[in-house]
Amino acid sequence: MTFGARMLKTGIAVTLALYASVWLHFTPPVIAAVAAIFAMQPSIYRSWRYFLEQVQTNTVGAAIAMLAGTFLSNEPIAIGVVCVVVIMLCIKFGMEETVGLTLVTVVAVMEASGQWEFALNRFLLSLIGIVSAFVINVAFLPPKPKEQFHEQVRAVFAQLSLLLRTAISDEMKEKVFRERKQELQDGLASLAAKYKLLEEEQKKLKRAKFRQSRRLVVDKQMLYALQKGFEALEAVHEHFFQAERTPEMNKSYDRHLEKLIKFHEHVLLKYDDKLKPGSWDSTPAEEANDLFMKRATDFYGEGRDGSQRLLIVAAAMYDYGCQTARLDRLVEHVEPDDEETEAARG
């Protein structure tokens, strides 16, 4: 596990919540600390949304808990019934993410058993924790999903490149291959989650302009191309070695995978503005992809054993090449330098 900014900010938010509770003479401050832990979110948009939703559900939950504490006391069965009611209301309002902290507030308020001053004290403690987490998340090392997304794209591509380059030659030990493949799969899942954060930030919080929306399309295609590369790797692992092949066919598939990886690498370098003008032409790569698929189809027409399996592998590789080519065309219309200048101005 790597130490990240979110871990540090959670600790700072807990500290702030505890100090604020003591300064305002609210007890027990541990409720504010628990609220701060729950309220720390991975993006500014989610922090703002979580803040608004928690204020709503905590207010409703605290009101119900106060009434229930007044008329039903604080018997365990009464607390359980109220928790069920509050959970149902959170789901009804579409605020499932707030359930955990809202229930903490409900239990803390019902513990006061109708004593309004104590109940209000516990409700305000929860709000102190929520506000502390929101303030720290926005003011201290604010999340940067765009930079994190692009850094992770490069890391995932490096993993994919290694596995695809050794897939046909079968040089890697089986145990090592399984471990690296699982790391790649986890990296893709994390990258998809990062893209979702990026999409939320740009579409809902910033009301993205046309240029930002276009870059979002490029980011989505980056993720999609990597996913297609993983599908090609899966196809090789599941079907290639179970089919009847010749040494020439092994070389053909291996060489084409190498071309696809190199093509993908150049597209990412082009996006980072690290290539000399005119140093790379994507047309040969696209033509090679079409020619490879034509040859694979011709082999399938010969009706040899396992030709269906090889066609599945070829189709997955072809799709990977097509999606990389689409990424290349999209990158042509995006200037990273403009993006950095705009971010600096904003």
C-alpha cells in the first residue's frame, strides 16, 4: 500500500475536528472524528456532493432520532427500528453513500433519550466532522484527478506492454504472468474509477467547455484502448496456445503485437508532446492491422484445426489496433500545452 494525500488529509481532518470540538466545548469529540473519517472523499466534486447530502440526511436522521428518543426512549430495539427507517429514507432519496455516518448520528442522538440539548450537541459534532473533512479536502492538497489519471495511464500501459510483448513467445513464468496480469487488471479497474472522478469533476462541477469536453473524449478513449489491449492479452492466453500453429504464424502474431504496442506507445508520446513534428505516421500501422486481419481470415478459410481460436485472437488484436488508431486521430486535435496553459490561468 502506498502512502497517499488522502491518508494524510484524513489524519489532518480528524485532528481539526477534535480541536474544533474541544474549542466549542462539544463532547464527546470522538463523534466528530468519526464523521471526518467518513466524509473524506477522493475528489472535490464528491466532497461537495457528500457535504450537501450528509447535511440533509443527518438533519432528517437527527430529527427522527430526537422524536424517537422522546417517545420510545433509547431501548436497543427502538434504536434498531429507527436505523432501519433512516436507511430506507436514505435509499429513497438516492443518498446511499451517506447511510454510515447518518446512522452514527442517529445512534448518538438517540442515546440522549429525548434530552434536546445533548441530542443537538451530538448532531453538531457530526456536522463539525463533515465540515472539517470538506475544508481540508478542498484547501490542503486538493485532488487532481486529471494528473492522476494520466500518470496511471502510463503505468498501466507499461504493464500491458510487458505482458503483450512476452505473450506469444511465452517467456514469462506462469506464476509471474498471473501476478502481473492481476496487477494489470487491478490497475485498469482503478483507472476506470479515476476516469469516473475526472468525468464528474469536469461535467458536473466545472461545467466543462468544448475543449475540456473534447479532452474528456480523449481520456475515455485512452482507457478504452488499454482495455482492448487487455482483451487481446486475454484472448492470447485463452485461445492461442490451444490452436494448431506453424512457426511462421507464431512470428506473425508476435510481430503484429509488437507493432501494436509500438503504435500505442507513440500515440501516448504524441499526446505528451514528446515526438518531433512529422517523426511518426500512423498510416502504416493501420494498414498493417488491416493486412494482418486479412491473413488471419484467409487462414480461417482453410479450415485447419483450431483456426476458430486463432481468429478470435486475431479479432481481439485487430480491435485493439483499431481503437489505438482512433485514439491517435483524437490526439491529433488536442494540444497538451494549451491544456496546461489554461489550467495555469484558471
